[in-house]
Amino acid sequence: MPLFLIWVRDSLVVILVAGAAALGLLFVSLVLTRLWLMAGDARARRRRTRYLPVVAALGDRATAGAALAALGKVPRAHRPAVGRLLLEAMRVTSGEYVDQLRTGASTLGLIDVWRQQLTSRQWWRRAEAAQALGLLRKPGISDVLLPLLDDPHEDVRAAAVGALGLAGDPLVIPALLARLADESRHQRVRIIEALQQFGTEVGPPLLAHADAHPALVPLLAHLVGELRLTAAAEHVLTWTQDANASVRAAAFQALGTIGVDGRAFYYVLKGLSDEDAETRGMAVRALGRAGREDALPYLEPLLHDEWIVAAQTARALRSLGGAGVAALERAAAGLGMAGELARHVLWERRAAQPAGPA
């Protein structure tokens, strides 16, 4: 056999042996990794089983003292697992039990650990620490969470928003409002959810923010509706007269959510003749959500308006009961866009009605 072929054969043998060895090592590595993960899961279950009764005992005055004493003896390696149990309990409870859970976290030294992790190089540690400190709802904790609203990592900023909402300090409301317009850095829905935690306390800071930042009024008017800030109705009425069509449309949309009283009814009727189609559509929506049958004579002609207005009108008429349905039936007998819209909405109404007995 030529020397070249012998060399090729020997080389292939070496390659095959090396490949087999590599596959063997990979298999052993996968098995060891799986065993290590299974052992970790088993340890986690044992620790959960061991310490869950201790955490539960914090909720009973008769056993809280003994439970705190037991937490003081928890080995350092077990404290993160106990901390997770404390946080799980904080998510679903309130009142005095939270105070005991907070004391338990302090006894374990976890509050200091979480504070230190707020400056960790790993973004996920910063996010987890922010969530934990928010759940503590400890007075003054917002001061250490506020800087995270400008963290370079989006998930950390989102965690900080949620934590500030949980912490419940109304002083952070202006800081949350200031980030609403920055869509690239904050998930707006998270900010709204955080602001909802403060209830009506959001109203005055929101209106002050609107006065200071007129360009943000359309966004803030939407937020008035999202948060159902009925106390802001007077401001919303002034926005319906704004020179900016986006502000007027957002104001009528907010009125449709917070409610149309006698005074607001006058403003909404004026909105039906607004020069901007979207504004007219939102005024129609507000009347439809108000369910006022006395609006019928003003609404019925708008079935022949632009599409965005006519579509809102058809839905509004459907919501006005028998009189509105009769108006839709009159329109359905005709041709054109109004007839098509009316027929479609009537079909939707029939489809939504429960079927009668067979």
C-alpha cells in the first residue's frame, strides 16, 4: 500500500478516535450537568419544605416570635431560599403580616443584601433586588429605587417602575409621569399599572405635569381615562376646547371613560361639530358610552359622516337600546356607507344575543 494511503488511513483513525472521545466527554458532561440540576432542584424542594412553615408562622401573633428566632438561626447558604419564600408571601398579603415578613427579611440580613445588589454589574441582580425592595413596602425605600429609573438596562428600569408602584410612596408620582413620554426607555403599560397603585393621588401631580408640559396633554388626557380620575373632569372639559385637535380628541376619549354628566354633555354635543374627524368620533364614543337616549337626534345624522365618525356612531346607536336600534334599522334600509355600517352592526347585535330554546 502506498505511503500516502497509509498516512490517510492513520489520520482518519486518529480523527475518529478523537471524535469518539469528544462525544464521550460531551455525553458525560451532559449527564453530570443533569445530575447537578436535579440535585439542585432536590435541595430547593427540601429547603422550601423546611422553611415554609416558619414563614407561615410569622402571620400568627402567637408564633411570630418563635418564627423570628428560628429565622435568626438559618444558615447563610439557606437564606436566599428563605428570602424567596418571604417575597412570595409578600406578593399575596398585606397588613400586619407584611410587617412581620419585613422583620424576617431584616433578621436574615436580606434587606442589606438587596440594597447592595442594586449596584451589581449583573442587570438581572439589579432587577431582582428592585422587585424585592418594592415588595417590602418599607417607608423610605423609594429613595434607593428612584435612580434605577435611569438604569441603562430596560428590564431594570421596568422592575424599578413596578417596585415604586408597590412601595406606594406618592412622592414618586412626578418621576413616573416624567418617564411616560419616553417610550424607548420604559414600557408605558408598566408605568400606568404602577400609577394605578396610587389611586386618586395621581390626579393633582398629573394635572400639574400637564400644565408644565402642554405637548404631553394628549398622552396625559388618555391617562386620565385609563386611571379613571373623575376629579380631573374640570381640566378635561377645558382640554375639549384646546387648539390642538389631538388634545381635543384625547379629552373626549377620557370623558367617555370617566363619565358624561350634565355639564359635560354640553361640551360633548359641541364636539360633534368639531372640524377634526377624530375629535368628532371620540365625542360620539363618549355619548355612546354615556348611554343617553336624548343624544339620539344628534347622533343619527352622523352615520353619513366620515368613516371614523360613522363607525363610532353605529356602535353608539347600538348602545342606546331600542331607540338606537330603530335608528340603525332605518339606516339599514338605505344604500351607501351608512346602510352598510348599520346592517353590519345589526348583524353583530343579533350574533351576540343568546340563542333561544330549540
